[in-house]
Amino acid sequence: MEYTGVSPEKDSNPDEISQEGAAARMCEMGSTNTRKGACGKVRRGLDAHLSGELDAEAARATRAHLKECGACAALLEERLRVRELLRRAVRGVRAPPHLAGSIRALIRQG
């Protein structure tokens, strides 16, 4: 993950998340960024960006857009906070032993 401007707070405030969600919706509507197409492309690729799945050019374009578009950057921050909250929620939870084998079998079936 190359975006380093965000660090989820230990106890995230739900009001902050909803405010940033509103900013992202404004971006979606084109209210805060006249490059609505660019915002849509970045939003669709945010999870891939966070997971390091984008190719070098797409990652560069995403980082550049996030520096220029506060609404998309706010959406990224919201997703980072949600990821951290989910990680904390499942910390220490173990999957049943048979689950890995079941998943492998399903993958083999294709």
C-alpha cells in the first residue's frame, strides 16, 4: 500500500465516517470535482489500490487523483478506517479447521 497519508484512529467516530461518506457522494455527483469520470474510475479501483493490485500506471494515476480530489481522498480514508475496524472485530477469531479444505475443494471445482 503506497498511500501513507491516513492512519485510522483507534476509536473512530461514526459521525466522521458519515461526513466523509457525504464528501464521497458529492464527488460521485460531480459537485466537488468536474472530472466525474476520473472520480468514478478512482472509486471503482480504491479497494484494488489499497490491496496493491493496480498496475504501476493505474496506481500512479490513482495517487495523483487522490492528491487533487478531497472527496475521493475522504472516501479512501473512510475505507481505511472500515478495514481497520473489521480487522479489530475479527482479531483472535479462528475459522473452523474444515473451512480451508472446503474452500480449496470449491476452487478446484472452478
